[in-house]
Amino acid sequence: MTTKKTLSTPVHTASLADEEQMAALIKRVKRASGQLNAVVRMLEEGRPCPDVVTQMSAVSKAVHTAAFTLIASKLQECLREPDEHAADATQQLQKLFLQLA
């Protein structure tokens, strides 16, 4: 039996403010996954480089948009419900944002 380790600060959770936002994020990530699968197929089929790069660009944009959406949602949550971990959460969110920039 495995146990799930809980993290000390709320910034590590992937929860969004509401179920609708989470569903939209999951949909976006699944779309990016499908686009990445299309890249693999295109490479296997020997498709032209510009076509493959265009598809890779779409994957990259979808993943980055999903990540920024997650960070923005978490930031909004921290602003709405500040707690004793607010300074740590802000620092971690800033680090995550800079990783994507």
C-alpha cells in the first residue's frame, strides 16, 4: 500500500478555484497531449519540417497556456484567502512563473 505524501504549502496543489476552471485546464492539457501525439505521427510519416514545427509550436503554446492558467488561478486563490503561508506561496508562484518565461 502506498501513502500519498501531503505537502506543507498550498501552492503545490493542482486544484483550481472551481470545477469549471479545472475541467477547462484538463481539456487544454489533453488537447496538448493529442497535438504531441500528432507530432510523433508526423515524424514517423516523414512530413515536411515546417508542418512538424508548426504542430510543435501549437503543443508548446497549449502547455504554456495551461501552466500560466494554473499559476494565475493559484495566485488568485492566495489573494482571496491569505494565510500564514502567503509569503512562501508568493515566492513559489514567482519561481514557477519565471520557469515558464
